[in-house]
Amino acid sequence: MNASVPSAAQPSAAQPSEPQGPAPEILELRIHGIKNTTPAEMLGVEQVDQVERATGDDLGAFWVEKSPPAQRRTRREAYSWGNMARSGGGPLAMIGTLFVHIGWLLILPFGLCNVAYWTRRIPRTQPATSWNGGRGAPTLRLFALGLTLIYVTALASVSLDLIGVQCYPQAGSVCSQLPAVFDALADLSRGQRLALLTLIPLGIMLLLYAVSHRARVEYEPNIARLAEPLTGGASAEGTPVAPVLPDTTVLPGATVLPGATVLPDTTVLPDASADAAPEPSAGDAPSGTPLLARAEFWVQARVAATTERLHLAAVLLLLALLLASDRVYVSIEQRQLPQFDPVAALVTAPIGSVCLGLAVVGLALVIILTGRASTTEPDRVLVRRRIAGWLLAGSAVLLLATGLSSIADPAALMPLAADAAQPVRVVGLEAAPTLLAGVLLGLSVAALGWRRGVPMRLSLLVLLIALGFMVVGRTLSEGQQIIAPAAVPYYVAAAALVVVELVLVLVYPLGPNRAARRARFAYQGWLGMGPGVVMLLALGVAMTLASLVVVGFAAYLAIPFTPAPTGGLRSVEDFPLIVPPAYVEFGVVLLGILLVFLVFTAATLVPQMTRLFRLSTPRLIRDGNVTDPGEQIAPLPGYGQAGGPPVEHSTDRINLRALKARRLAALTQRGEPLLGFLAATIGVGLAVTVVLRIPEASALATASTAPPEWITAFTLAAPTIAIGILSASALTAVGLIALNALTKTERPLGLLWDLICFLPRAGHPFGPPCYSDRVVPELNSRVRAWLEPEGTPRPQRRVILSAHSLGAVLAVSTVFAHVARTAADQPIAGAADGDTDSAPRIGLVTYGTQLRAYFGRFFPELLGPDVLGTRPCRAPRLFGGDPWLRQVLADEQDEGTTAPQSPGSLRAVLTPPQADAVPPAPFWISLWRRTDFLGFPVNSYAANVIDRGASEIEPKTYLFAIATHGRYPDVAQYSGAVDDLLGRMLPETVSVPPTAPAATVSTTSSATVAETVAETVAETEAGTVTVTVTVTETVTETVTRKYGYTD
């Protein structure tokens, strides 16, 4: 279904009435973050029934107060972009939400794959009507396809091997744990049973696709909706195009509206095709228009029908391959041939052999087309989409034909040898997960060098040879040995090649200016190795979920029950179930991964819990440059000559509570290096999984010579270890999901999930939806509707975007989206009547945000220093009292890389034209506190024009409490920031009319007004003093509220 998308320019009938008096000219639009703050709390009212929805739906809406104070001369709105229906539904709705969130957990690896896509070096020079994925995009799409196949292989191992074959070892016998409906399958032949059970993995993969697709059509309707009125939604050939607005300069070939300027073919703009200009070298500063400032960024589908069809075709082809190979292999077993003979196989199972060959060819085509689908040239999209459609239809026909051949083929009805000790397993399901894990591990290691400039062909060649050595070594380790002596040289050679690849990653880039180019990696996530780190995490999660499914079902099916009186059901002791070894091996390795990671984490963090450090703190400012020391606890302006945080010896209880809260926040801020260590551990564990071979218990029992006792003990204990660690992991994950789903406090998986869902889908077609595809256009529409109601510019109007946490990323994206819809020769928000000297009419107040510390480091091309116009940030340290010590010292000493001065950066577009020798302050103020585990400065830890401190005392609690990540708008520093921002944004002449007992005040800034009010309050002994500031005849603000007097 398609969710309705409200247009802010056309308010619904629920639009509340305006307050009496002059119409407000200032819009303060508040945007929540990961905590899904309720509209009532965002608007600062006590009761939920005091707010109403102005426009929108249950997923995204603008909320206002029903009865705003008459004295307030600003219009305050709250935008809720999560599902804020906090009441109704009852327990059944909660249970349904829990299962939906579990479904979202299953697609978590797909979401991480999407994150890896955006951590790459994305070209800033993009074509006007298409998308160039840049370096590594084809390889990452192949990695995404491999994740899909890992899921299919795991599901097929359960349905085809464990249930279809091993649960029916002899005629009339069925696994005792299977439901009674499966008893009917005992009367079918092996081929008939497998053909029917193929529907299980196919149905589950379609269900995962439906979970992703259903949410996607609710969050992403703007792709079609916004493109439709601007471009018709598609060109004449059906190629999806992005809107190109009037007064915008574009390249030839773009679909444009009247009024756009089209340049000749020989012109190359900053956002021209990446093919027309060379891509920057590794470490070079990006150039051109910021990606977020491109008009088509939020309405351009980068992974759409073509890739979806290819993944679905791969699912069908892999299932057809398994069915056909089983048909051929079993036919060979039935004839009791001494070895596999292709000619004999073709004669014995002709239909199965043909289907097998077609499935192999089809999978090869899918792999080729998946790599080619990483770019979206308009002249090729339609061709690839049609090819993918025909391939999907052909794959469905092939699977149907293979299934029918398994059902109707006379050879499929022939019984196997009656004296078989074990049923013949489904061929391919033992080797497939190991091979897939090895290939994807190689791609992940290669991705470590994508940003650092390691030649991709060189990386892939080195790792492909290493994988070949590992496969040979694995093949030689048959029988009773975990690692055969003959396999050791091959494993050593593979390890040496992996070390060579890692050395290449560390030494690159090469060439001129190597030191300067390498220095930029210090300000990028995981030293510029982000794509590989995230891909390793995605692969680890995928293998954990796949192993949990296979090993968990095997453990469930192996529980012995008393056979039925008829003897139809059996106990499993007669025929013990054999789990595909790759999943058991990874389950055992997972125990080692978790133990190593937990020990390392404890060794790192526990020593930090034994001491209290006094960390540097920002100044608390209420207005202008007036410091507010009254609410500051245990302040420390900077580290100075000490070079680090001093150990605290205070016994003051309030100080100790604040210092402990800061310590806890500092501990949680070491996540980046810990995740890097976890990714490295997962990489080593996956390599061990590919190398390790656990002998089957049946092979040990029938061995001519007894193996060593430790091998026997390890073999017998491995399934139990795997079941235990995977079950514990599953229970932990489900518990966390239930906590999120049933408490209504956060979105699924908290910050991780919101981070994943913020980024446009570009890596995996089954990934979670991108809510920003809807949120950013809606916010931009509301801003434009306020500044230009019904298309008529209102020069006196202003907008303040007030954004918390992740909402700051949405606010920044909205500013850039507004830039994209503004003529290039006008300032932001559009100057009226061609007045190019006008200042920006949009201001930004952010608080508790991760723009600089996380988003700018992990996604430099989207939100990096060159895009924001702020100082870059180094990675946090694992050790020491302050994880950000290196960056704090660099900011205090004004060392390191300075803030870029890019003309298209966020700071540049929010800064008014310079009128005198003093550089103007940007229309951007950001608040943060040391007790906030997710709040950081956006420009510098030292005093600067953007960053300010926020009180660490909860303002609205009866008992004393330390503030952490929430309630920023309730502190006095927030009100001061808004007032100061208005002072920057509004015209300089401010008049205060005479009101008894106060005198008339005339000043040039809100800071001076505030000082005058403070003096008047101090000198007046009357009960209360109210000073009203009138600006340009339409804006009045009561400023005494922040001093504790009446509003």
C-alpha cells in the first residue's frame, strides 16, 4: 500500500487556529532524534491532549499546541518522523510489533551492507540524471548478493537436508518433533518431497522481501511523488530520472523544466558526470556540490527493480541448482556407479542434468548483471531492467521445471540401497556455506583498502589466490583430522597472502604528497577502512543468524520422543541428524570470538571505572557572551599545561554524581575502536571457520584407527557448544528487541537501526527502508511553505530548525535540500526580488548531536568536514580518562586541520555576507554536555562561535537528577541559544517600547537587550518586570522568561 504524504503547503482541516494578535513571522520547527520524543514533550507542554496534529499521518506529522501562549510571537511546531502512536492497539498490537522487529533483525545484515555502501568514497561529481556508485560499488553489490545466498543456503539446509532427507531415513519413519502434517510426506519419494519442501526457503525469502518492501512503500513514497510533477516520473524510454528545477544549471541530457539553463556538451560542471572528470585520489579533499545539496538526492532510487529481480532470480536459481544436483547425484547413487560420470549422469537423469546446467549459467548471468547494475546510466537502466525481468521469469520457469522433473521423473521413484547406514545427503549444502563465507570474507578484506586507494584488481587477485589455497587445504582435510598435515602448506600460503593484502592497506596511498594524504585518514572512521569493517560486521551477523537457524532446528528435531504405538514415528538415536559442518564450526568459533571480545572490552574499560577524572567542560551561556556559572558542576575550561584530565578527589556528592555520569558517557563513546576490534576478531574467526574441519562422529566410529582422544572429545562436544552459544546469542537479541518493541521508548535496535535507516537504500534491495526519503522532502516543503506561502516570498519570515541527536542530521539534510531548490545566484531560502545581499533566512539549533564525531567521520562525502564546514575530528581512544583527549588538545591549541572554507558547506550557506572587517557568525548554534553519551560539539571542544554547553542538571524533575541525552529544550541555555540566533538572523535595529516601570531601550543586538533587561531587573524592586522587544513591526519576543520572571 502507499502511505499518504502530506503537503505542508496545503494544511489539512486539522490546522489549528492562529493565536490572537499579529501573525507570527518566526517558525521554530523542532525535530526529535533517536528517543522518539513525543510531540507534547517537544513542544514543552505537560499533557498529551494539549497538542494536536496539524498535518500528516501516524508515521510522520507536524504537531502544534492547541492553545499557544498569546504572548509568544513565534510559531512553534514539532515534526515527529517515527510512529508516535503511543496508545491503543492493546497487547495483540505489541505482540505483532515484536514479531515485526524480529523480522527486522533478520534483515540487519542487509542494512549493514547499505551502511558499507555509503562509507565508501562516493564521487561528488555526479551525472545530472543518473548515479555513479564510484569505486567498490560493483564489488559491494556482489557482497550483498552473497548475503542473500547465505540465507537461502541456511534455509535450504533445514528444509531440504534436515527435514526432507534426514527426517525420512526409511519408509514410514518421520522425525518425532515434526508436526503431524509432515507425516504425509513419508509416503512420497525423495524427489517429490524435496520439490515440495523447496517452497519453504522460497516463501521465507519472499517474506523477508515483503518485510522490507512493506515498510519501504510507507517511508519512500516521495521518490515517485516528487518526481512525478517535475519530470513526469520517467523519460520517454521509461528510464527513471531525477527532477531538475528551474533556475538550475545542468548538463545536456537531463530532464528539465522550463527555465533551466542547459549547457553545451563541452562544459563540465562540479556535478558533471564522473566519467568526464577524474575521481579524486585517496585522501584528496572532495570537490564540487555536496551530495546532499543535489536536487535529486532524496528522490533518486539507487537500488530498485533491477537489483531486486536479480536477487530474487538468484534465490530461484540456487534452489533449482540444489534440486537438480540432488536429482543427478542420487541417480548416480541409485545406479551404484563407482564415480561421477557426466555422460552417465546425462543418460540417467537427462532433465535434471539440463536443469543443472541452466541453473549454473543463470547464476553466472546474475553475478555479471549484479556487478553491472552499480551504475544507473539512463540509456542502460531500461535494458538491464528488462534483462533482469526476463531472467527472473526464466528462473521461475526453471525452478518449476526442476521441481516437476523431481516429482514425475521415473528415476526419482527408484529407492536407494536398503543397507545404507545414512540417507544420501543433499549434495552441495555441505560445501556451499563454507565457500560463500570464504568468498565474502575475501571481499570484505579487499574493501579495507577502498578508501585508502589500494588497487582493487590487485586486492581481488591476491585474495582470490588465497581463497584457492584455503579451498585446497580444506579439501585435503578429510576424514578424522581437523587439519591434515598435507593441508598445512596451503593454509600457510593463504595466510601469507592475506598478510600481504593487509600490508598493502596500511602502506597505501603511494605517490606524491603521501604524508598529507595519509593524514586525512586519521579523521575518517577506522582510519579510512570503514567499508571493510562494516562488511565484516554484516558478514558476522549473517553467519550468526544462519548458524542459529540451522543448528537450532537440528537441536529441536533431535529431541527424542516416545515412538507412536503404530511405529510411524521414530526416535532419533537410530539415525542421528548430521548438521552441515560449516554452521557447527562457526558456532564453536563464535564462542571464541565473544570470549576474546569480552575479555578485551573488560580489560579496556574496567580500569577506567576505578578512577574519576575531571573532564573539560564547555561554557554555559544564556545569552550573547554572558557566562552562566550558576548551573555548572565541576567545571574545567580546558586541560592547559596538564595535557590531560586530572584525577578528581572531591567528596561533594553533586560533583561526584556529575563526574560519574561523565565517566559513564565517556565509556560508551569508545564504541568505534571496540567495533573495529570486533570486526577484526570476526574476520579471524571466519578464516578459522573456513579452515577448521570438525570430523563427523560417524566417521570416527567407523575409522580403522582410533583418532586422538582430544579430537573425539572435541567432535562430540562441538554441536553442544554451538547450540549453547547460538541459543544464548538468540535469547539476548530477542530480549533486546522485546525491550525496544514493548516499552515504546526507542526505535528497533536504537541508534544502530536509526543510523541504518537514515541512509538511502543503495547496497541491498532487501534492506530496511530509508525514512529520510520521506522526512527530508516533507521538512523542506514545510520550510518553503512558511517562507513562501502559496508561492509568494515573505522576506520578513524566518525559520529556526531545532534538532536533537539524529534529528540534526535530518535538519542538515533539509538545509541542503533547500539549497538544491534555490537558484545558484541567491542565498539560502531564496532572496526576494533578486536582493542578493539578503542574509540567510534559515537558522539551525542542534543539541546532543553526533554530526562531527560519528557521521562526519563515517560518511565524509555526505557529512564530512568539507560538507559541514567544521573542524575534523580524530577517533576516540580506548585508554585514558577522556577518549577524545587528542582532539580536545588539538582544539585547545588550535592545532591539526582547520575548518574547511568550502563555499558550498553548511557553515557557508548559513553565514550572512560580510559587511565589515569582523567575520559574521553563522546562523548555527549547537549545545552539548559531557554527561551526554551521544552528544558532542560540532566544531570544536574549545570555545567557538557555534558550540555551547548545556546544563547537566535535569530542569523538570522533582528530585535532583543528572541530565544525559534528553531534555535540552528545557534548559535555560537552549532559550538563550534561540534568542541569540534570532539576534543574528533579524535586522539589526531593535526597539523596545516604553512600558512601566521599565524604560525605553534601543540597541543593536539581542545580547545587549538581555544585559539591559538584567540590569533593569536588578535595580527594580517591583514584583516582576516584563520587557517586550519589537522587531520590524511584526516580531515581538518576551526575553525576561530566561531570567525567571513572567513570560
